[in-house]
Amino acid sequence: MSERAVLEVIALGVEDAVAARDGGADRLELVTDMAADGLTPTVAAFAGIRAAVDIPLRVMLRLADGFAVGDVDRLVRFARRLRGVGADEFVLGFLGADGGVDLVAVERIVAELDGCRWTFHRAIDHAVDRDALRKQLDGLPGLDTYLTAGSAAGVDDGLPTLLAEAARRGEPGYEQRLLVGGGLRLEHVPRLRAAGVDAFHIGGAARPEGWGRPVSVAAVAEWRGALDAG
């Protein structure tokens, strides 16, 4: 395929960000505390990474493990502070106790983002009804991406769902870009690319020595090469 696929890499700090960029990442997802699957980084961490690299940065808005919004007022304040230091792309996603999207929380935070582009993250993989969630979020300002493995268990289990959703792109609720991540491996890439998927997200795959070590330039470059090869 001729269109260059987007490669997004999780970055925890400046060292990660520089290595990911040097390996060929197009965009970074900024988080802290991967033991909780990625929480909002500090304003200082964002500012340091923004000063170090000039590729797009999507900042996680999430205060605790799980998909409940928690203290929404505190999260709105975080978003405001991040916007104040130049953050202009975000990642978020909240579910209610019933497993449906927490639309009140999402709409409140999106209002604070004032039109910034954002990703609805893998909360979709834990929702009771993916299609209903997409329909409810359709039309929210700035929503341009869904980060998903197709299943809470990861891409191996979710591949049929991912292929089905890729085939629906352009339908109401499916206009957004499909960003595949969560147990993603290089061997998944050719089939996903053939189905029209053009965005991929890696975290652990960029760190062959584990989360205790920084992003590997070589690992990211290997992914860049695989995506460019189609």
C-alpha cells in the first residue's frame, strides 16, 4: 500500500521519546505508571518531552487503573493545565458500572479540550457493546481515533473484530481511524494492512528488555520497516 502507516509508541519520558522518534515513530502516547496500564503524566514530563521532540504527542487523561473516570473535576484541571503548556492531542475513555460509555464524563472532559484531537482508548475493548459505544460517541468534537485490540484479551483474539470494523470505515460511528494496539505483534501487520488498517500502537514491543528499560531505537525501526513494507 502506498500510504504510510502511522506508528505510535508509548513514551514514559524524554529518553523514550527521543529513541522512538529516531526509530521512525510518527507519534507518541505519553503516560506514566504502566503498572496501572498508563496514567496521566505530569505537566513537567509533558513539557520536557515537548521540548525534546517535534513529533505529535497524545497525552493520556486517566487518574487510576480501570475505566471509571474517578475524580472528574481533578481530571478536568489536569487537562486545563496540560492545555496551558501546549498539549493539543489527548487520549481518554471512560465506562460506567454497566459497561457502557460514561458519556457525561467524556463530554465534560472533551468540552475542556476545546476541539483538540483525541483518541478513545482501549476502554472500547471492555465495553459491553462496541457498536453502541461508537454510535454514542459519534460527532463528539475532536474524536478522530479508536485505540483497540478488538478484544480485552488482545489482538490474537480480537483480529476478526478488527477486520470487521476496518471494513465498516466511513459508516456512522466508524469514520474514525482504527489504531491497533494491545498484544500486537509483527506477524499481525500484513493482514491488518491488507484490510486497510493504517495505524499501529506499540508499548512493550518497543522495549525488548521490558518496561524497566527505555524504548529501543532498533525495535521501533523494525516496526517502521514492517509497516512500510505493508
